[in-house]
Amino acid sequence: MTRIGGFGLALAVLFGVSYVVGTTIGPSQDSAGPAGGAGQGISAGAGGAAAGTGGTGDGAAAVGGLAISAGGYTLDPAELTWPAGRSSAYTFRILGADGRPVTAFTRAHDADLHLIVVRRDLTGYQHLHPTRDSAGTWSVPLRLAVAGVYRVFVDFVPASTGTGSHTEATNGITLGTDLTVAGDLRPAVLPEPTRNVTLTGGYSVTMQGRAEPGESSTLTFTVAHNGRPVTDLEQYLGALGHLVVIRQGDLAYLHVHPGDGGGDNHGDGHVHTDGASVAADESPELSFATRFPSAGSYRLYLDFKHGGQVRTAEITMDVVAGRTTSPTRPAGTATPAHVH
């Protein structure tokens, strides 16, 4: 009798512990559910993941590229690990809410889908354009030179909702997943904020602008070659420049192009420009109207084409709450012409 009573007491304790743990941890929620999409982030918009790409709330704007599944779409990569230093075909599918591969997309910025790869220390940036077969499998050659954890972003507009211009909150979808390269990991330190960078081939890029968390801002870039402003940039992805912005830490993602005509972040994962790429007077300035979601450090990747070659300028920018002048432009200088 004593042994039975002791056994019953042990069961009571066990069930009690199980109840406490269960109520403390609660049910699991994936990124496509309310926990992953109810907050505002760069691409989720006011409706969270259901409206765009899912993310966590910053209060000021929505964040994109943080979830593998959002808005009824799921990124289905064939691999989660990758060899170092060898080019192989990276393949993946975009699945709809019914679990089937999506095969209809709205062409945006000269491509059905944009794929961005960057290591979590914000090095190794690549902007790629995969091809899709009739079954809905995307493929693109990918070479990752060094070990580390990389973030893969896919940016697209579903045919069922999109116009191709990224001007509506429900148009753009940005999903993300990690890709691990084994080996000797040597993380890089994020370069200090600057407004001037030098590229190979005699090119340089200067950035001007100011940024306040949650407020509309304008960044203006000037490209020079051998010290002379470049006034004959070539079209690349349907525009004269292409800008990707990624926040340090969680790798929240913004994807921008000149000439969209929006002048604001519409909450779809894309910060739109004011339409003033290179002006009729051959001004070499490229302007982007942005809305940074929070204070923090951001890495900016500006792609431009000149002399038949696409080049990328990488710039670090700090966004600080309450700052009236940007670290990228000395106080007292003129406001860029495209600032609104």
C-alpha cells in the first residue's frame, strides 16, 4: 500500500511539472502565423506577414526577409549546407499556400525573382537571377568562397497580386533562409560608417543624406571615374542603379531601385525612390527615398553599370534616433536636390 501510494504521489508531481512547463512555454508558432507576422517590420506592412514578407515589430516600419514562410508563400531550398570555394547549382522552389510550386510571377525590375546572398557579418554580397523550369524549380550557379552562415533572400511579386512596380503593400514578397558553409570561420568586423568608398578600376562612390528612424529620408549617390562624375550610367535591372540595404544583427532587408516613383516605403519590403535617377541635365546623382525601421547599423550595397560592367559599392551607415544631421554628410552642407 505504501509503495502504491508513493507511486501515485510521483505521478502527481510529474503531471504538475508538465503542466507548469506547458503553460510557461506555450504552443509553438511558425513564422507564418500570428507571432511571426502580426508585428510591423520592413516588408510585412500594417498587416504583418499576411501583407508582405513577415517580420518582427519595430514600431516605426516593417522588416522583411526574416521569415522562410510568409504571406501564403514558402521558400523551399534543396540544400541548407554548401561547399566552400566550389561553384554548384543552388536550387529551390517557392511554394504556395496549397503546398504546390508557384510557376506564375509578375516580372519586376527586369526579372521574375531576385536572389540576394550575404554572409551574416554582411560580407560576400551577391545579387543573382536564377532561372526557373516548368515544374517551378529555380536554379542558379552559386560559389561561396569562405566558411560561414549566409543569408539567402528571395524577392518576388506573385502573379496573383503583383503589378511589377512594388507600389502596393501586398505586391512584394521577400523570404529568407540560412545557408551554412563549413570550415574555419573568421568573422569580419563591420567597416566604420563612411560617405566615400573607392572601387577597383578607378571608380568611387559618394553618399549624401540624412536618416531618422521611422522617418522618410533621401540618400543620394554620386559615381565618379578617375575623379570625374559619371554622367552616362547604363541601365541595369530597368534602372540606373539598384540599392539593397541590410540591417546588422538580424539582417532585416530593404530592396530599392531608382525610378519607382513612390518616394516612400510602402511596407512591401521595398523602399521606393522618388523617380529622380539621372536627371535630364545629366546630373550624376542617384536618389533613393527610404524609411529606416529603427536605429542601428546598416550595410548598403549599390549596384550600377558602366562601361558594360556591373559594379557594387558597399557603404556602412549608422541610423541614430534624434540625430538632426547625418554622419554621411557634414553639418552645414546643402541638402541634396532630391530630398523631399
